[in-house]
Amino acid sequence: MKKCLWLILLFSLMLSLFCMGGSAVAEAPSPYELAQAYLSAHPARSVLSGGELASSVYLKDALDGYGYTTKTVSLDYYDGENHHLSAHVIGEKDNHKSQTILIGCYYGGYEGENVGHGATAGLSVGALLYIANALSDYTANYNITIAFWGGMEYGDSFHVDRCGVALKSIALYINLDSLAAGKYDYLYADDVPRSQEKFFRSVISDFGANVCSAPVFKKPTSFGNGGDAYAYPHLGILGANRFFLEEGIPCVNFLSGAWSYDCGLYRYEERRDIEGTTADTLAEIDRLNGGSVNTQKRLLSLSNVIIAGVKSEKLPAALSSAAKETTGADLNNRLAVYLITFIGGAILLGVFLFFILRNRGSRTESEWTQPGPKDRDQDPYEEMRSDPFMQGPFGMGREEPNEKEERKTNGEDDVFRF
């Protein structure tokens, strides 16, 4: 009997250890591991190339596995001589809400031959796959849309009206731009303070993440974006977020780089040309970050900040304020209040000045008006008339008449005519 009990206990213990081991094996891979797998499977992803299209299939399959409803938005870019195909990969989670949180990043490589693995973009891909998996069970306040943008490094091939997402439904666009693949990590919303940025700042503080405040530059550069509204490019608006900003959609951009005096158009101060070159590899990024452990920590921290922010119950209030700021409704309301206050104050001031001037005029008139017959008791010159030096034929006045003397009736009055 005792042997049976021991056998049962041993079997239970082994079963528990097996289950624990199985759960450890089934644990979701980290953002860094997902980036590694993606970059290993698709190292050659030159923009608008067959390699880029092949990697779009990889990403679509991943979103299918996370339970998203996926689609591919095919794009045909004609450069005047040849047609170039690219694709956006869209994964949607319909929670039957009226508004959507859109999270996206560029997934391709860069134009030219032998440009490395495009690891600066690949790290963002790994983070977005991790975020997509973590939000696959989210059902609270918003629909979730995951977007991998293709063909973005080629001319003006990106158009928001053909991105595959209904713009009117987007409450917030979160852009991932080369996460952990630069000197520092930044959060950028716009060149003026925005409610969505303040909200994510609070989430960053809660997590203790090391994310810098982006300096603001409006310095024009040769790296122009044509005639768009954000034609003074800096590191904060080099991603797809600038196109959504032009549409009045609240945005935040999580990015990395060396944002310095010259607008920070580079990732590392000591290697300005890493993006889109043969140095754009995961091994080189790890070296510049001081080791792969630092890259992994930064990437995981940023990913968790985004996940926590999207799931927060405080986000709807922040986005409600952000929508008013972006559309100008809140500004218009404030301007209307200021205008009404100014007009009302001007009217009151005018009325006040009118009564002051009117009363002043009345006092002046009473001081210089000759008193009438009935006002002799209040005659201001009575004292002068009683002065002996002012009376008589040589005086300035005239002799006081008797009380019974009748006043002259010919309209003459010899008392101080002016």
C-alpha cells in the first residue's frame, strides 16, 4: 500500500514537472527573438523587390496564427519605366467598437544592393509581432489593427487613402521606427504638447522605462518630403506617422536615434550611415548598444509600454482630449470664449467711460453757469460783492441792491460776464 502511494506521489511530481516544462516551452518568444527569426528568414528585403514581397507572406502567416483577420493591400509603383510591386500587410481584430487603435511599422529593406539585413527595421518588426500577439486577447475599448507597411523607402509610394485602413475610425496611430536601433529611445507626438504624449509619458514613468523627451526642431533640410505639411523633417517624422499627422489623426512615434542639433537624421553619433548600409545588421546594432542584452532589454521595455498603454482604462479620456486638440475644436471653443469675453469687456468699459465723461461734463457746466434769480442765496460771488473794495463806482462789482429792489429786466447783468 505504501509503495503504491509513493508511486502515485512520484508520478504526480513527474507530471507536474512535465507540465511546468511544457508551459515554459510554450511561452511566447521575446521581441528580440522574433526579430532574429524574421531577419534570418528574410535577410534580403530591398524595397519593392521580390524579397520584400516574400517577407510580407511571412508576416501575414504570423498574424493569421495570432487570430487576426488578415489582408494584403497590393501596391503598384510606376517609376516612369518599370512597375514595382509592394504590399501592406494588415491584421484586424474586430471587437465591435466604433474606434480603432492602429499600430504599424515599416518591414522592408532599403534601396540598393548589399545593404545588409535592414536590422533597424527588423527590430521594429519583432516588437510589433510581440505586441500583436499580446493584444490578440484584448476586447475592452477599441478594435486593434496591426499594419506592416511595404514600399515606404521608394519615392512617394505611401498614401494613407490607400493604406487599407478606414481613416475615420482611427483614434490613435502608434508608429514603431527602428526601436532600440539607435543611441537613445524617444517618444514623439508632434511639435506641440499633445494629450496622447502626456498619457504615454505616465505609462513610461510607471514602467521606469528609459525613454527620452524628443527635442523639437523645425529646421528645413535637404531631406525634404515634397509638399506635405511636415516638410521640415527630423527624426520624429521620418516614419509613416507624418502621413497620418497630415490627416489630423492623433499619433505617437516610438523611435531610436541620435536626436541632436542637426535634427538627428542618423541612428548613432559614431556611425551616422548605419541605416540602409552594409552595417545595418543585428550584430552591429548589438555592438553599438554595448551587447545584445541591452538591445533585448530596450526592445522588451518599449513593447510592454505600448501594450500597457493600449490596455489602460485611462486611454479613452486621453484620446478624447487628443481628438479635440487635433481637430481644433477645443481651440475654437477657447477662442470663442476669449472673443465673447473681450467684446463684453469692451462694452462695459465703453459704458463706464460714457458715464464718467457725462458726469464730468455736468459738473463743468454747473461751475460756469450764472445762477438765476431764484439762486441768489447760493450765489458764489456773494462774498465778493460784500467786499467794500469791490463795490462803488470804481469797484469791479456793483453795489448790492436792496432786497426789495427789482432786478433789471433788459437782459443786462453786470456780474462777471464771460
